[in-house]
Amino acid sequence: MPDVFEKRLTVGKEHIDQQGHVSNVKYVEWMQAAAVAHSDALSWPEDRYDACNLAWVVRSHRIEYFQPVFDGQEIIVRTWVESMDKVTSLRMYEFRKDIDCKPVVKAETNWVMTNTETRHPCRIPQDLRDDFLVDS
């Protein structure tokens, strides 16, 4: 079973768009931040990737919105790695107003592992797979 990472956020005025709810762009920023925090928690901080000449790049995002979130509301971001193949990884996200409520947003990102020297896709190392508890 994949490791699930959770982070609690409080929505501020700076997260709100012209319609008065959390901006669509803010969810993408929070997805990126949650992925990085999850990686850090699993002993894969940025300097470890740098030492291995590795970096994740986004191939695609998919986001589905169920209900708006407003200023002052607290949300929980849940993320996990759903799958990995040779060079790509599918990461899932759920945003909830409360741990027992239905999701307000569900999303996924398809990440590609790249070699930072060649800037080409490369194989995901086995130790990284093992640390994220993904069945390959």
C-alpha cells in the first residue's frame, strides 16, 4: 500500500480569486508543495535528488473540482504515489475541508524522472521506488 502524506492548510485572502473562492492556480501550487513535502518526509529532499543528478518534471495534471473553498477555511491535502513505471510516476491528491468530509478537489500529476545532466527521461532508481512503497 502506498504511503499517504497529509498536510493541513488554512486558506488566506491571498489564495482567493475574483469569484471569492480558492484560485484554481493555487491548487496546482499546493499539489507541488505537497509532493515536495511528501518526498522530503520519505528521505528524498532536493539535495538527495541533486546528488543523484535526478529531477521530476510534470508531464500532465488532471484536476476535478467538487465544491468551493473560502477564506478562513481549513483544508487537508492528502497525496500518495499511485504507481511508477520505468520513468514515470502517477501521484494522486485529495483536498478535503475536514478529514471526514467529501473531497473538494481530486487531482493527479503524471511525473517524469529526468537526468539533470542530459535533461532526458531516465529510469527511476529502485531505492526511490522502495522508499515510496510502490509495487513496481
